[in-house]
Amino acid sequence: MAHDSSDLYLLGYGTADALRLTLEAQRILARVGKAYVLGAPPGLTAYLRKIRVEVDDLAERPAGNSWGDRYLAIADTVLGAVEADPPVALLCPGNPLLSNAIGRYLVTQARERGFRAVALPAVSPIDDAVCITGLDVGAYGLQVFDARRVVEKALPINPGVPVLLLQLASVATGGAEGPAAVTALDLTPLVRQLGRFYPPTHRVVHIRAEEARPRTRSHPLAQLVDAATEITTASTLFIDLVRPPVATQA
């Protein structure tokens, strides 16, 4: 096997409550015998227990109030386990290093401390969105942004290239996660920022991929705030390109 000697494994499990673990990830889990998770879907947790992998959900442990405090507490727990009894496995949604601050921090810290770390991806929100929308990325390109950074950094968006906005629930000002965590007031700054590049009538596709069969719903940009109550931590927005008008012949 290619990664037998690693101390820390960051293993992707996919984007829905379906068994999307790669065979390599399953072999690693069987060998390690224990996995840290962060609020993993019920189906995944049940499967891990079925194959006799002990599950430790770090989301159930007390932590600080801010996201930064929570991330550091989680990272300290994992790195402490690596130091005490390697190898250690942490399961993450999708690609463990894609829009995943904890995953990137763990890899950096592990290497600084002399641990061997490897990240093995599974199906990510980008893969799901490309399949759901049928987008030809090679022909049209793709922009990918974290929704909160689009707002906080006022990031410029090219309306001539399709865009994916990930981590949609992160715009919630209350800092909580869950289906009801985002309000219309939370979405307003995002809609305002997108309105700098898209007309109010431009369609925005809301993708929810937390189930085996992803659900989509299309909204005009001006009415996107109406989708607030439907947003979950697995929500993604897809915005297709603004096509220039076709010139007519006289």
C-alpha cells in the first residue's frame, strides 16, 4: 500500500450520507481501527461501527465559542493523539484540504512537528456540482470561492466564467451550523456583493448534496434571500456565466 508509513491520515468520505469512501481509505481505517470525525453523517458512522472502527466525534466535545477556538481545540486533540499513539485517522467531507481550514492546519502542524501526514480525497462539492449541472469545465472554466470570503474580502468575480460558492452556511453571523442557521439578513451582504457582477434576474442554483440524491433549486439573484431557511452546511451555489447578447444582422 502506498501510505503505510504515515502518522496522520486525513481521509475524505464524500459529500452525502452514502458510502463514498475509497477502497484505500477503507483499508487504512481497518488497519488503524479508530477514526476521528466531525459530525459525520449517520450512515457513515453506522458503517464504521459495522466494520469495527471505533468512532470519536470531536464535534461532541466542548470547545470555545469562536470558530478559531474550536478549530484549535480539534487540532490539538488530533495532534496530541498522533504524538501519543500513531497512526491517527481523521475523516473529513470531500477533499480534506479543499475549503477545510482544520485539514490544512493539521497538515502544516504535523509536518512542522516531524510527523508524516497524507490527505486522501473523496468526492468533493466541486465534483458533485460539475456532475449535477453538467458543466464543461474545460470549455468554460470554473471559479471557486468560499462564500464568507467573498463577502469579507469583497472578492471580484468574473461573470463570464461559471462560479461555485462553497461553505454557504459560513455566512451565518451567529456562528452556528445547521439547516436553520442562516437567515435572510445573513445572505443580504452576499447577494449585494454578487449584484456587483450579475443582473438581479440572473439565475442562481442552490445545491444541497447532503443526501444520496442531491437537490437543486434555482432562484433569481434578487430573490436568493428566500433560500436562507433551506441552507445547510452541505449547501453550494452555482452561478452560470453571463452570456453576451447575440448580435443580430440588419
